[in-house]
Amino acid sequence: TVLSERYFRLISEGKAGVENILTLTFTRKAATEMNERIYRRLLNSSDPVAISQAAEFDKAKISTLDSFSAQIVRNGSERFGVPSDFSSDNEAAANIAEEAALDFILRKQDDKYLQEFIYLHGFELVYDGMFVPLAVHEFNISDPVDFAELLENQKKELNTRYRKNLGKLEKIRTDILSLSPGIGKVMTNNISLCEKLGDMEMFCEDPFDKKIEDFLEAARSIKFKKGTSKHPETSLLNEFIENWRKLFSITESIANGIVSLPFLEGMFGLLKEFQDLFLTRKRISGILTFQDVSKMAVSILKEDIDLRNYYKKEFRYIMIDEFQDNNLMQKELLYLLAEKSELASTGIPAASDLEPDKLFFVGDEKQSIYRFRGADVSVFKGLSNELINSCGKALALGTNYRSEPGLIKFFNRVFDVVMKDAEEPFEAAFEALEYRNPMDGLVPEISIFYKPELKEREDYLHSNEAEAWYIAKFIKE
């Protein structure tokens, strides 16, 4: 309703024609409803400008965001080796992934890395739990996974964490040995930590250094015994030992990760081959996922300045409904379309680089609960702060006119508790709703609770008796 009214105002005030307003929503059903509602609002108006624009409504740009993204991609699909008559079909793309995964695994069944992986995890988990989901959710035509970079980042991260934890373990070892004589001898084999491990900083000068295996062997052989004496430092010793055990468990996992890096490199090489096979089959078939299309649209607008300028000039206003169901990629697409006319950034424009008053979002973070097709409520939650800091506005639609007031009061009580501590980015926050006058729109004659002589009294309108009437009416309907 709000979006439709804003559309009507922009038209009636002569700020834009129907061809200059891009209106987007999430589903085809919602786009159809939006189209009909806006058209009726223009047609049934007494405003001559609105009526004239209703006659031009075949030029209106009202669609799903996916459909509009596909329109952009058809103007530049050749750069990705994709035919312009491609189709967006997640289910069909998943079928291609399943066939490609099975073909690839069978063809590579003699590969030693794949054999070991299947031995460890079973064929079904490897096929249906790794290869197919990776293809469906991660292998995109415009932004394929760089497995070489991924491996290098993994090496660096493991090595950094390993060295950091070694330093912490060395500190604990030093703390233990600094205790009173005799207290530090806490191993069953009576070999001191200093003699057993030496200088721990010598280990893992290189991620593939065999010394890391020496470390694991040496550290695993240490058997701590917590102190039981009444010595004043016994409790401190036991605390050090507990910290050592917890930290070593983590460090051991990291060290095992480093030891298995050659295996990981072999598996990444296989996944790179599988990705190439899957993307080739998608190109040949012309079947893409919605994620493919969204990423390609963003990539095209970033690289093709002329095409971006065309869309920037064509649409003076962009309005998006149900934005809580969208994700970062779709937000980036909208930011590119709303960039100031004099700018042509190589990346995604900042909020301060957007044309004033061009973007208009409507959404309710409480409705974004399913992560459907990658929807990310944190994007919507961060949007208001981002735009407010760049002279935008965030308006709360705080009054519910549709539901019965008694129900709204009930929701306010319950969900204020259920959604009270929404501190994480992915958690939706609850704000209490206002409600219409309890008697607005009601038909007194059908109510056994209604008392005409009391209809003007505020204490009756908010009484338990009146609230029971609202709930009875709701149940009946």
C-alpha cells in the first residue's frame, strides 16, 4: 500500500512517467498484485495526469528482481559464454549438478585423493553432501571459486594460528617450570617439559616441515598428573595443566590440518576440474541458477559503464518491496543502478554516492526467517543505518490496520519476550505495533458483546469485554 501510494504521488506530481519508475519485488505473484494495484490506483483517480499515465501503463517497469537481473544479463551474456536465450531454473541446474558429479566421480575413481576421501566419508556423503551442494550453491559462472587462492589462504591461516598457539603453550610450560622445585615434575614418566619438548618455537618453520609431526608425537606422549598435595601452589599448577590440555587439543587439530595440506591440495585440484566441467555443461545447456544471474548482472553493470549509464538515465526512481528477502548481491545491483549520474565507480558505490531520493525500500526484518535463496536479513538491517548516514530516511510503519487490536496486544506481549535480545546480525528485532481504533470498521449489530450506549467510552473500547468481542469476531471469520 505504501509503495503504491508513493508511485501514485510521483506520477500525479509530474516527477516521473510510468516508464521512469522501476518497481521490484520478490515473487511473480507479488509483482502481479503490485501491477494490478498501481494500475487501479491510477485509473480510478480523478487526477488527469494519473489517468493519462494509466493509458501508458504498458510501459511500466514492474517485475521481480530476478526477472530484471535476467534482462540486464541478456545484454551481456556473451562475455560469459552464455547464450542470450538462457533460462533461470534452480531445479534444472541441480539436475545438471547431480549428473555432472556422478560422471566426474566415476571417471576419477582411481584418483588416490578421491579414493581416500570416499573411504573416510562414504560415497553418498561425498557425492550428495559435497560435490552436488558445492556445484549448486558455490560454483557460479561469473565468479568461479579460485581453489589455488583458497588453498594458499588456508595454509597461511593454519600456520598463523599454529605459531600463535605454540607461543601460548610455551608460556604455560614456562609458568609450570617457574613453580617451586618439585611441583613442576607432573608427568608420569618423570621427564620434565623442558627436556621433553625443548624450545617449542623451533617447530613448524614451514607449513610442510616434518618437525610438526615431531611436535605432535612429543606432545602426545606427555601425561600430566594434577597435583593433590596441600602445597600452596598446587591449585595454580592444576590450573596451568587444565589450560595446557584445552589449548593443546585445539593446537593438535590445527597441526593435523597442516599435516593434511597435501591431501587438501589434491582434493582442491579435483574440485577445480569438477567446477570446470559443471560450468561448461551449464553454458552448453543455457540453464543458470538465480544466483548465477544475479552475480552476472552485478558483474556486467560494474564493467559496462555505458550500459550502467543507460539504466541510470532510464529510471529516475527505484522502489523495492519485501526487501528483507534479498541479499547483499541484490543490494549491490540496486546501488549500481542508483549511482549518481556523474559518477562511474569501478566497484560498488558507497551509500554517499547514490542519487538522492532514488532508492525506496520496504521490508520487515521479522519476516526474513527462512534464508530462502540466500536471503540475508543482516543486509536489510544494516541498510537503514547506511542510508541514514548518507542523508536518507528510515520510516517505521508502526500501526497495523489489518489485524484486530486484541490480537495486536497479544502479539506485543508475546514477541517482546521471544525476540527480546536480537543482538546478532541475523536476528530480527521486535518493535511493538500500534493498532487502529478498536471500533473502526466493525458492525455492531452482529455482536453479542457490543453495547451502543458505551461506544464513545474509552474505558469500554479497551476493556476485556470488548477484547473478547474482537477475538470472537476473528475466530468466526
